[in-house]
Amino acid sequence: MRHEDITQDIIGAAMAVLNELKPGLDEKLYERALVIELQTMGHVVEQQRQFPVHYRGQLIGTLIPDLIVDGKIIADAKVVTAFNTTHLAQMLGYLSISGLDVALLLNFREVKLHWKRVINDRKNPPAISCDDEMRSDSQPRMGTDGHG
């Protein structure tokens, strides 16, 4: 399955979760519900997969993204006022360490699902797609950055 198809499914699943649970709950509740929704759709979802972090050949710790969908996309549930540079930097770090190319930040704070796609393009500097805001009752659509 292509990155674009997976990200569309993740966004659609997040909308379904938000429609049912409503905004304002703890991030972990949305994360767990998102796992159920994605697995129901036939996706393989890993929670809290650990990636060793090395510096100059020595293990310095472990990176643990929230969700990895189909071994290709990092999905991170948030309940925040707005995404900030710290959230984006964290996703870029996760992509760099994990070797994956795409991450989705999903904000469940409001009635509308807010999401941001972060791309790790190894040939060019990291790219962050345009911020997309969608009603939780609308159909998912992709940003226009062409990286799906």
C-alpha cells in the first residue's frame, strides 16, 4: 500500500475516533481508539515500538514513537492548542532515527481534526506539508505537497 493511501486511512480513522469520542480526552485514549479503528480497516499497527539511539557508536537511549502503521507511517495523537515547532522537530527526529519517510501529527483537541504531515526526504532538507484542517465529519484529503 502506498504512503498516500495509508495516510488517507489514518486521517479517516482519526476522524471516526473523534466523531465517536468527541474532543478533550487524554491523548492515550485517542491513540488506543485509533489502533482499534486502523486494525479494523486491516492495517498492521505497532504501539510503542522501540528504536535504539546511538551516538558515536554508543547506545544513548531509546526512541519510542506512539504508533507505526503498516511499517511505513508514524502516527502521533496530540491534544494541544496548536502544533508548534517542538512537535514538528520531534517528528523529524523520529523519522531520522526510525528510517521512515512520513509522520502524521493528529490533534484531537477540537471538533475539527487538525493534522500535519511531516516528510523526511533524504535527498532534500526535511519538508513539512501545509497544515490541513478538516471537519471530523468530512472525507479525508491529502495536502498538496505531492509526497503522499
